[in-house]
Amino acid sequence: MKNVDYIIVGCGLAGIAFCEELRQNNKSFIVFDNNSQHSSKVAAGLYNPVILKRFTKVWNAKSQLELALPKYVILERLLKTKLNYQLPVYRKFASIEEQNEWFIASDKPILGDFLSTTLIPNKNPHINAQYGFGEVLHSGRIHTTHLVTSYIDYLKSQDQFYNIGFEYEALVIKPHQKTYRNVTANHIVFAEGYGLSNNPFFNYLPLNGTKGEMLTIKAPDLKIDFILKSSVFVVPLENDLYWIGATYEREDKTHSISEKAKIDLLQKVKQIINCDFEVVSQVAGIRPTTRDRRPLVGEHPIHKNMYVLNGLGTRGVMISPYVAQQLFNHIEEGNHLDPEINISRFNT
């Protein structure tokens, strides 16, 4: 038998962020993950403090960024690899009216730190943007696929990772002890992404799940060093590759790619860029979204020392360190959870 402080189920962005809280506070833990959920691996990994459709601030954006970015520095050092690519987001304007709306938004105190007041003219002949761009500050992307695979390799090297599915019926529950297979822990945290919908302990929570499909294209002539946002995101990777995404599908909960999504993405990207490109790959994942667009964090209403860390939606890169720290401090220090993320809001 192994005796640890925590069992973690799931090794996406939420699971990794919580593991880091444990590691940095000298808590012992074991992680179970069978790679059944793909949202962290297929995401572009953007951190962007502004909702660009409406020019409004992301909830708690400043606090999230101030916490998250140093955490990714620590992860880069731990894993000995580059994860954080700081890139501005250029929001393509469709009209003079949109330019005016941007400047009105940038004058608001809550957005002044994030929206540049300088209009950027389009100098790239391969982008259709006659009205230019607005620049979002303090933005970029985390290479989430590399983060997940590298972190799992690290856990394996520490003998802290089990690459198997979690069988809920095999969990032995006692008030102050949880036993699963050959592991006994004081606490268990479920950070399974959309897999939570199959979790008999927490499937009462309103985790909707939204399918997203994304393309990777190769466009040697495009040559942009910023994240372009119009009807879709165009995110530079490396070797003339670009991430194009994403779709939003609420009914289909499979990880299968579809021709419909491919056509939709191609139509949109062809309205933005006018150079030749080829499609290299197409992927799909289910985002763990909630009806009120807030994470699901907290203790099970009946089973003590059993917790959930989920519902990060489309902004997992920014919000995962914040919610992980909230949960850790709640468990270890007795701090109150932010009421906007506490699952107690659904217990009545």
C-alpha cells in the first residue's frame, strides 16, 4: 500500500495546477489519468484578459494573470522546457464603428490595462483588414500539449502517475481516508474535465460540455508574429504552422472530428487571410463548461475530504492556478472559497 496526502483524478490543466500547489507545499500525491479527455491537449492555450466579441474584461482577469504567469515560469524550470509564448492579440476591426467601440472600451478603468489605445494599421498583404487592428496587452499562449505530456513524464519519473481509468465503484470511502487500489489518501480531488459527467459523486453538477474543433494549417507566406482574432483565432505556432479555431458545438459530445466543422473553419479563415495554405490536421475536444461560466470547486456535500476542481471552460490556462490555489488553501488552511466558484451554489 502507498499512503499519500492526496489522490488526484485527472491530469489536464486543472489537475496539473493542483499538483503544483501540492508539490510546492511538500504534500504527497498520486495521479490517475487515462488520457480519455482531450480538451487541455487540443486547446490553443491562449491567455487573453479580454472578451473580444464584446470588448469586456474576463472575470477576475488581473488576479488570474498575476498568479498564473509566475506559475508557468516555475513549470518551465521544473520541466526544463519552454511553455510560455508571450504574443499580443490583434483584434481585427470590421468597421469604423468597431474602432470607436474599442476606443470607448479602452477608456474604461477596468480595461485600461489591457487594451492599447493605438490603432494598428494592417501592413500584411496576406491579411484582409482594411480597418486595422486593436492590440490586447498581457496576452500570449501556453503550449498546453507540451505542458501535459511533459508533466506526465515528470510524474512518471517520480513514481506518482497511474495511466489507468478510474473505477469509481472501487473507491473505499471513510470519513478521513480514501482508498483506491493500492493507494490510501487523506483527500481525493476529481479534476477530470468533461469526464466529470460520468462521476457518480459529482455528476449532479451542471457541467454542460461544449465541443470544439480546431485546424492546424501550414501557410508559409503568412508570416505573423501575433495572435490574430476575427471570426476565429489564427495563432502562430512554429515552422509556418497556425492553429485555427475554434468551433462551438453543444449537442455532440464525442471527440470525433467532423467535415462540417472543417468547412466552417475554412470558410472563416479564408475571409481573414488570402494566401495559399494547406490543412495539416484537425482535432476535437470537449471543453468543461458550466451554465454560469464559473468553475466548479469545492467539497462534496456528503462525503468529507472529497473535492471537485472543474468547469474551467475556454480559459483554463488563466484560471487553473487561481482555482487550484483557492481549493488548496480551503483544504489546508480552512480559507473560504470564492463564492462565485464554490459548488455550494448548486447544493440548494
